[in-house]
Amino acid sequence: MRLALWVWLILTCAHCTSRADGVCAVEEERPCQGADGCSGSQRCTGEPVAWSACNCPEGPSAADLEVGGACARDEDCPAGATCLREDGNEFFGGGPARGMCVVDCIGAPEECERFGDAVCVGTGDDPSVSRAFCLPACTPGGEQLDKCGDRTDLACEPLSSDAGKGFCRPSCTRGAECRSGVCDRQRGVCSTSASGGADFGQPCTPNAASSECAGLCLDLGGGYAVCSHRCTYGSSDPCTDADEVRGFCLFAALGGSLGDVGYCAPVCDCSNECAHPQSTCDPFAQDAVRDLLNASGVCAPRDESSAELTCAN
């Protein structure tokens, strides 16, 4: 009987050694810690029987750790990223419409290297409070409407430190885009209150001590400046609310192109519909544009060489 028991032990533990010496059964697994402190697992292998080296799973690739996605909470973002909520105040004093996954990089811009093509951008509205986050990087100037991905509320803005590189900046254009609060067009964020000022399309004074516009005073040269606000140049989405003068993103920034930060412009069917006294209704050259925007032209600086859509008496 005792002999049979020893035979059974030998047959079933042919690949075992003493547990006190680190016994393992072939194909057995256990958790372990790698040389660099990573958490992994090791497997018991045969011939000879021994634990394998600690195998740590590879971390997520940069493609899996992208910033810039819409979010409502931190759990909606990749590991290591947080959500700039729409009802927050850390993004130029407010919150991006629909929220945005970012990484805090204040004092540590190298953090952005772990999150794909991202760049560290200062976003503080108050000079006394430093804010910087990893935002999606982009290349301004190229004819690519989707250079900031699928989010139509993002536009490529050149970095002040390097005009050849840019970041994807969220900018609300309409109150309907903000589920929390209202759209502050001056800063392009959702906020509890909007900046006051002249109506969209009205004349303004560039570089005034205090802004005359609810958005920005856009200087188009030749003494022509008009109240406007940021938007995504080339987008076919309206950039004004339904109860306002109709506007679309038709003014490109200097050196800008499709997908870059542009400026909202009033559309019209005749010049009398343009609020700025020095503007004219400049007709669209293509019927497809007229049909898409349901308008005949754009309110633009008067130019003697261009046609003008006059209103019927």
C-alpha cells in the first residue's frame, strides 16, 4: 500500500520539486514583479522544471493613449489623463464644449510624449494661475479639414512659440453647443456667463483697451474691423445661434487654411443685410456654396473690383 502511494506521487509530480525550493507544476502561473517594478506573471515550464522570467504585459501604445476626446468625467479618458469638463474653469477660464481629455503638463512638457502626437499648451485665463495641458498637436496651413480628427468643434491654432506647429483648440461658437452654461465667444469656452459687447457683424475698434465685442474684434485691414469669433475654417456648420444674423466660418486667419482656426462671417443675399457700414454683400462664385449655406454671399469689406449684390427696391 505504501509502495503504491509512492508510485502515485512520483507519477503525478514528475515535474515537481520541493515547494520550499520554489516548486512549481508545469503550466502553473503566479504573479510576479519585473526588474523595473512592473506587475506581471510567470509560468512554470518543464525540462528543467522552473519558473519562467517575469513577463510584464506591454503598456498601451501611444495610439491608444490619445488626448482630445470628448468626455464628461475622468473615467471617459485614457489612463493618466483627466477630463476638462464642460462646466469647469481650467481651460481659458471655462470648459471646452463637450469636455476634453487632457494631461496636466505644467512644469513637465515631456509628459505629452506618452500620449501620441500631443503638445503642452498653457491655458490659464488668469496670469496669476498657471495652467498647462497636453492637447492634440496639428500642422497649420495644410488643406485638410479633419487635421484635428472627427471633432468638428476643434480647430488648428499655431503655437506662439513655433508657427510651424499647432494645437487643436476647442472653441464654442453657439450657445447650443454648451449643455452647461453659455458660450463665451471671447474665450471660446462654456461658462456661467458670457462676455458682453457689440453684436456679431458690427464695426469695432482694433486693439481697444477693452473689447467692444462679445467675441473678438477682427481687423481685416484698410480700416475695416468687425466683431467676430473663432471657428473652424471650412466647416459647413453655422457659427451663430438661430436667433442671430446667420454666420459661417468664411474668414481665414493669416496663413490659415481648411481645418485651422478661422473667424465667423455674416452671410447675406444683398448688401442692405450687412450691419457694417463699410461692407458689401460679396457674391459666392459657386452655386454649390450658395446651396450649401442657403445664402447668396458674404458680408465683406467693400472692394471696387468685386461684384455687389444690391437689394431690390
